Amino acid sequence: MPVVLEAWISQSINLKTQCQKIRGCSISDRTWYDWERIAGAAYPQGKKVSARKYTQEQTKMLLCLAWYRKQYPKKKVTYRSLRDYYQANEFLLEEVFEKFCEQVNSGEAFVAKEVKTSPKQIALLEVKKCCARILNREISRNCWASWKRYLGIAKYECYVDEGKAALLTYMACWRHDHPTQKFPSVNRLLTMMKHWSRRAMTIETASSGRMWHQWQMNGCKGKELHLYLAACGYKVSPRTLYKWGNFSKRRHYSVSELGQWKQKASQRRTA
């Protein structure tokens, strides 16, 4: 019989069991009470703890807290930091929900996706070159080391997963636009990366806020058109632009022409 995830997992005993599987160890009653307090779910219901039910938001927050504790077992967590982490990784929770439903309905044991598949690795040297292009200058050895240390990357690490590579790229964009300010927290940076103007950006198509402003005011060259479309939320390669026709890397496109390209990309995506 198909399982309704929202109704089943919102029960305290089921939710605690799944959080223990995600975290990889048992959770004591005292720890669980602290988790309820952090997630805003510690209030009397007139029922036993095992018979309690949570709202959908509280359920997601507690699952997110299990992931957070798995990644950062000793780091202090507050409701604010948990909200930032939840907003930055909401897509991951949805994947877990979908996978959990499939496995429960099929009768298989729940195993986190991250255990089965290893993330794609990207060379840090390539990430550094991309960050240098964004900043329009070379990144010093000490500066690059401090950036890696800020994200918890080992000193002699040569490869990172796509998530940390994207975060390093966004740090370069942020530093380009705020050259003297202190970096926000990692969770805050992850939340800021969800802004619509960053969703379609990759390491190859990253752009800064000042570049975006210049494009909005003066247009851009053809060789930068795919970067502009990426900033608008459309992943389009130069090869695809040639297929669409009337495209040249040497041509300068006005603001109105950029609007036409943006509309064309929107129509192609919805087609």
C-alpha cells in the first residue's frame, strides 16, 4: 500500500527513527528534546512523546537538523543558522523525500543517496582560474589558502565536489562586488546563492553583480551573451546560440537586443 510521506513521517517515533538513520547513530531522548527546541517544536501536546505529531515545516527542519549534525557534529546550531542551512539545502531534502517514498513503497531499506554515489570532483586549480577571471586579477597564495580554510577544505586538497567549487566561485563574485567587506557566514553564502540571478550559473558562466549592471545599462558583446543569459537563469552554450541563428561573438548587442535574446531563451525552455 502506498505510503503518504507527510502523514507517516510527521509522527514523532517515525521521524526520530529516520533522523537516526540519516545521522548514522542513535539519538537520546534528551538530545531529541533539544532538537525539538531548536526546530520550534518543543511544546506540550497532551500526548506521549512517541505519539506526538509535527507540522510539515517542523518535520523538514528536524530532518535538516539530522543532516546538519551529520556534517557538523560539534558545531553550535541555532534556529537562525538552521533556517539558513535549510533554505540553502532545500533541494537536497526534496531528493531525500522522493527517494524515501520510492524505497518505502518498494519495501527496501532506506539508504541515503550520498552513501551510494560519490559527488563529482573538480580540480581546485580550475576553480582558482575561474575565480581569477571573475576578479580580473591573480589570487595570491595566502588569499586562496584563507578561502579554502574558510570552507573547511584541507590545505593540500587538489579536488573538491561541485558544491564547494560553486561556493568558491560565488565567493569570488561576492568579493568582486564587496572588496573590503568581511565574508558572510558559509550558511548565509549558501542562502544568497539561491537568488534567481545565480541559479543557472556554473563555474564557466559565473559573473559578478557589476558585470550584470553593466550589461543592463550598456548591453554586451556576443562572446558574453551566454554569461548574460546564465545570469538571467538560462543555461545556454555559445554553440546553441549559433544554432538559434543571427548570432556572432564579435557583435555588440544593445539592451533591447538582450531582451529579445532573453525572450527567445524563455520560449525555447518552455517549448
